[in-house]
Amino acid sequence: MEFLIPIVVGLVILASVFRVLPEWERGVILRLGRSMGIRGPGLIILVPVLESLIRIDTRTITMDVPPQDVITLDNISLKVNAVVYFRVTDPESAITKVEDYYFATSQLAQTTLRTVIGQFQMDELLANREKINIRLQEILDRQTGPWGVKVGLVEVKHIDLPKEMQRAMARQAEAERERRAKIISAEGELQRAAKLAEASNVLAASPSALQLAYLQTLTEIAGDKTTTILFPLPMDMIKPFLNYSQKDS
């Protein structure tokens, strides 16, 4: 037992002296509470009792911003959530300039999301999401810069519209589809009328062509499964017979 105590004490001292940091971590060294700079990655040797080490992960962190109640510029109540991608670029500032950089960034992201979304109308919000993402990223990055935090990307994930607004947008979309269908139908009728007018001009210039078209129409009608067909005869077809009968009389 007498030999175990020195061994345990020695192991504790070695554990407090030697630290190994992986590639993605940096260590902020505090000597008697005073920051002595950044070390790592790899093996770090500390002065026992006098120095301590705070580990900082420098990889990109994905932070989910919970849904926020937002009122748009046109007084529509929405729920909006987002995701923020950031990383620590200055571990010393992240420790000495802010108490908890992750919590501070999360709270700032929530308030910024509400502020920025409130500056847009609902239609602009749905149509210009990329513009909103860029503005959010710029504001957050500017505010978190003194903390040694770099915000690389902000994405608005979901916009939860009220039920009545969803129904109104569905009716608006249906009305827009009907309007487009009517426009297409009207354009088709206009083209059809133009072609008919062109065809009538051609037929009017050639009576024989008019008669051939008439006979073709009769042939198509006769092909249908009908028992009785009533059709008028054009005067041009029966006029020779009338003239002939008048001469005989």
C-alpha cells in the first residue's frame, strides 16, 4: 500500500501535465486564470497546478433554430424555423469574450430571425427565401465576429402558414390556373377563327373548290350511323338546272 500512493499521485500528475488534442480541437491555456494563448493539436505539456486547458472544437457546428412566432410586414402571423452553420475561428475570443458562445449564438439567431422576417411581406417571404438567408447570415456573422465565431450559412427551413391563409392561397392558385386555361382557350379560338377566315377566302375565290369541300362534308356525314340526313343544297349547284328548266318553258 505504501508504494501505491506515490504511483497514483504520479499518474495524476502526469495526467494533468500531458494532454493530447485531436486535429479538430484547440486548447486555450489559462495560467492562474490568465489566458496564455492557444495550443494544439497534438501533445500539450502543462505546468501542474498553475495551468489549465479548455478544449474548443473548431469543426463546423450545425445548430437548429426552434420555430419562432413572427408577424410579417403585412400583419400575418407565421411560425418560422431555421438552421445555422458556424464554427469557432478564434478559440481564445470564444472563451474570453463571451460566457457561452453556443448559447449566445443560438439566442442571437432566434432574435435575428424574428427581426428579419418581420421586415418582409408574406409574398416576398415565400418568393425571396435566398435573399432572406443571405441577410440573416450577414447579420449573424457581423454580430458573432467579436466572439471568434464565423457564421458560414443560414437556411430558413420551414414556414408554417395559418390554415386560413393556406386555404386562401389554394383558392388563389386555382383561380390563376383557371385564368391561364381561359387565356389558352381564347388564343386557340383566335387562331381557329383566323384559319377559318383564311380558308373561307380561298374557297370564295374558287367556286369549284367550295363545291368539292361541300361534297366532302356530305361524305363524312354519310359515314356516321344516322338514318336521316337533312342538308341544304347550295344555289350554285342547282342554278344550272333552274336555268335549263326556264329555257324549256
